Amino acid sequence: MLLCMYTRDHKMTTKRVRKPGKWIYRLTRHAIYKRDNWTCTYCQKQDLTCKSLSLDHLICWSHGGEDKPRNLVTCCLSCNSKRKDKKLAAWYKYMQANLEISDARIDEIKKSIRKARRTSAGQMQRLRDELRGVTPTYIMDTK
């Protein structure tokens, strides 16, 4: 949704705003946490309680990214607040310069992001079913 606004010099601009009530359902959120092993993609901190976890948009929402599982990774609150709306390339440079993350670790991060981007709708449904306690039909005993 676009919002029209006027700047201080009375020129009209548009700004992308989130629709009211637009958020990621808890089951989908936890399925993404499970896909990423309840571990921050960037610093590798694991939190099975999910209290310090959040979701990070690979393509930031402010840059046109979507709330789809293929665009979301598990991230701790600390890393998410440090990244803000930086694009991935700028975020990698920031991590190397300010957080002293090695090139090898950056490569691992890129690999886990590629894995997240390959997440299919079927994989997400299986993760949601596991979280609900539903036994997938291909595993059920047919006797």
C-alpha cells in the first residue's frame, strides 16, 4: 500500500506502508525458526525458547521485500537491530568491519541464505505440520 505525503518543501512523495493487520502467523514464524534450527543466521546464537529470536527480511521490507518464507531467516534481536534496513551486501561489509566476522563465516552465512531461499511451499507445510503434531501422510502406517 502506498501513502502519499508532502515533504517540507511541499513536494508530494509516496511511501510504502504495511497494511494494518499484516503480520506473519505464529505457526509460520515457528516453522521458519525450526527450518533454521532456532539459530540466528548471522551470529549463530541458538535460542530454543524463541525469546530472543525474530525474523529478518533478506530483501528488506522497505526495499520491496515480501513476508514470504523464502525472504525470511531466523535472526536474533541484536543482529536484526544492527542490520536495520541495510541491503545484504552492505550488511556483509558491516559485519566484517564492525563485528570482525571472517570471510569464511560470511561464506557460511551466504550458504544458509541460499538454502532459505530454496524453501518450497511443501517444505513449509511439512514444518508447520510437525509443529502442530500432525504425522505426515507419507509416514503414516496404512495397515
